[in-house]
Amino acid sequence: MAQEIKIIHTGDLHLGMTFKYLGDKSKLHRRDCQDVFSNIVDLCIKEKVDSLLIAGDLFDDPNPSKSIVTFVIDELKRLKEKNILVFIISGNHDPYKKESIWFEYKFPSNVIIFDSHGLEPKTVGNLTVYGIAYTNNTKEPLDNFKAEKSDNFKVGLIHGSTTNIKSEEEPEYSYRPIKKLQIDNSNLDYIALGHFHDLLEIKGKVKCFYSGSPEGLSFKNSANSSILLVRYSDGKVNVKPIKTAIREFHTLEVDCTKLDNDSELRKILDTNFIINYQGAIGFFTKGIMNELRLFSGYDILYEKVKTFVQNELFDQKVNLEDLNILRNLSEIEAIRTIVDTFKKEINDLTVQDRGDSEIRNYIKISKCRPFVVKQQQSLIPKKCVFNRIVGDSHLELRFSAFLENCEDVISYVKNYFGVHFKIDYKNADGNISDYYPDFVVKKNEKEMFIIETKGREDLDVPLKTQRLKQWCEDLNKAQKKAKYDFIYVDEESFDKYHPSSFEQLEKNFREYKD
Ligand SMILES: [Mn+2]
């Protein structure tokens, strides 16, 4: 039995491709493509192949950057150390022409670069490779070609198009035409093709394959980018694809009509790549931790999420190994329920009354730094330290006018953003956020009021006022200088009752008080 000959067939690496369409991920994918080349070199060494064949378009451009070329040359030197030969042909992206990379750089001595306009044989031991330089788009590489008879493993290395089915949309699909009959008559044992970027077998009398790019280059490529390990012994050729893709391109169809925002879409896209329940539970756990900015306790939360999904999420206990359950978990309703339930419960645990509060800081309004306000309707106050009251709403302005006229009010302040008086509270979404009450009123030296004015009521109003009530109670416990209270003033009542003094307001506006 003759000794087996082993080669790896790859091509269309397009090193240096910019991937602009990937936005901020483009750099990452450029790196992937280089890493894949290193992995192919590792694979050649591991499989102890006789040679590596590159079927054109190793580079995306005839003049790639020096760093890319240096990288490739260094990798090829690793093969030289292991006595592995490298056969390279140029492609339509890195054609063989003057002042191109093929003339500008010196490649290591184990590298054979084809430079002829017709198929030309290079024989090393029992292997004969017929290669052709890429110099134009029109030449038919296999026209009138027949390999010489020999017992060697005879391999064709060609960059071209076997069919021109899509040439109208993609003119490149007709570059360097290769006819079926020409393949059958070539007398070759194997033809290593480059140009099309997906793995493709051209079935016929001769084993003939496109290896495709070893790493996906666009969303048109299949997810299984590979190289081909080709073995030859006793006149038989065995071809085995080995997947090399580091990152996969997938095209998904997502119904966006039920989605509220980008982050929901992102969640759906992410969950579509979850292949087992461990991945799904992990994904939800990480999502909850990110949203709540938790930095530890992953293992504890993971178990809780798992139990919740298993026992509570669906109307009956479910088997997490069931693929349908996994599919249902990527539905937006399921994602929302899981994340929202945990967020709420965790916040409830985090925001708890520990029964003590202290005053850490006072804000002195007269020490407020000057700040610019929007140019809009305003009034010049007499009872407020600010030189102008600009209302965020018409109601605020009317309320200021009311306070100016109240004989039972010493002074007041509109709580501008610049005052920095805020109270944290848990909002309707279950998140902690800041609440800026509208006014602080000093009725007399002993009585202070925080005022919330509202035109239209929203979901957060009861939560804010509840928190405000608590805040006042805490403050009254912590100090005795003045008594703090709050009043909620809604526009409808303000229009209806026309209070003429602060005392009237205090008596009649009792919402959220009891
Ligand atoms: Mn290509």
C-alpha cells in the first residue's frame, strides 16, 4: 500500500476585509479571520498534513496592510518548521500583477506561489499540484487541459466559477468559467476550487470541491464555514470537512410587532441561540443581574430562576429538557415575566425599612449656585430666594402665584434640578429612581411643607407620595426643629376650590394623607 497523502484545502480567507457593515463589531471579526488562519496552521500541524493548499483570495486586496502580510508570513514559517508545504494561487481579490503583494514580499521557502497564465504542475514527492495565477477574469482555466498520467496524487488548484447561474445579479459568479465536461476530462484526482464562499461539491467523475471561506464573511454565508481535509491512498480520495468558524452568521426572522424597544429585540435575538435550559437560565440570571446592577450571587439567583421557570412560569410544572419549553422561553412574554418578577421581588427585599434614619445633609437654598433656566413664562417672586420662578408647567406657575399671595406663608422655594433636593423611591417598573418634589414651603419657623403638583396623574404618583409621606415621618423622628408635612395638589381640585390661604390648602387637599 502506498503511503497516504494528506492535504488541507482552504481559500477565500479575504484577510484584511474591513467588515464595515458590522459597525463596532468589525474589528472583532477581522481578528476572527486572522485567528482562523492561525487555527488552520495548528490543524495542519496536528493532522501532520503534507501540504496546505490555498485556492485564491487569501487577501482581500492586492495590497494588504503590512501587519496582515507579516502575520501571514509568520504563520507560514510555523509550517516551514514542520516541513509542511504551502501551495498558493492568487484570486480575483488578490490577483497576480506587478506591485501586488506577490512581488513586494518575500515568502518563506516552503511556500510555492503559482505565477503562470495556464495550469502548471509542481511536484513534490508523490504529490503534483496544477496551479494557475489569477491574472484576468475571462480565462477558462481547464480549457484544453489534461493532466499527465502518473501514480502521483494529481490535484488541481483553481480560482474560478463552475456555473454562471447567478451571473446577472452577481457578475463575479461568471469569473474564470469552469465547465463540467472540462472537470470530467481533466484526468485529475481532486480539484481544489476557490471563489465561492460556501462549501460546495461539484459532483462528477472527478472529486471537485469548493472549500468555502473558513470563517463567515457575510450573512449570505452558511454557518458551517470549514476547511477540507483531503486524504489520498491507493487511488482513492477521501474528503472530510472540518468546521473552523469562530463566529457564525445567522439570519433570523423576528416578529417585531409585539416589541416595545431595541432591548427587547436584542433579548429575543440572544435567546434564539440558546440550545439548552442551562444556557437559558444563565441568560435570564445574567439579564436580571445586569438590570439590577448586582455584582455577586449569580449561583444563588440561578437556582431561584430555575425553580421559578420550572414551577411557576407556566400554568403547570414543566420539564426543562423539553425543547418546546425552551422555545417558549424565547417568547417576549416569558422573558418579560421572568425578568420583571425577579426585579420586583429583589427590589422589595432590598428596599426595606430598617427602622432608623438619620439626617446626613442639609441643603441651604441661599448657597445654591446660580443656574440657567429655560426661557419661558415666569414670575418675579417676593417670597423666594430665587430671582425668577419658571414653572415646568402652567400649574406650577399658578401655584407660585398662589404662594406669593398667601399671608400665612413666610417663604418657599421651587425645587429646581440645581437645588439637588431629591428622594429615592421605587418606581412602577420596580426600579429605584429619583423623585424631585416640586416645592418646599416654609409656613412658619415650625412648619415646613413639601408640595407635589400634578396636572395629569401617572402610575408613579401614588408611589412617590407614599415615599414622601415616609420621608416626612422619618425626618420628624430625626429632628425637632420643624415639623415636615406634604401636600399633593392636583390641577382639577386647584381649579375647583380656589384656596385663598395656605391653611385652606392644608385642610382641603388631603389626598394620599390618610
Ligand atoms: Mn473570494
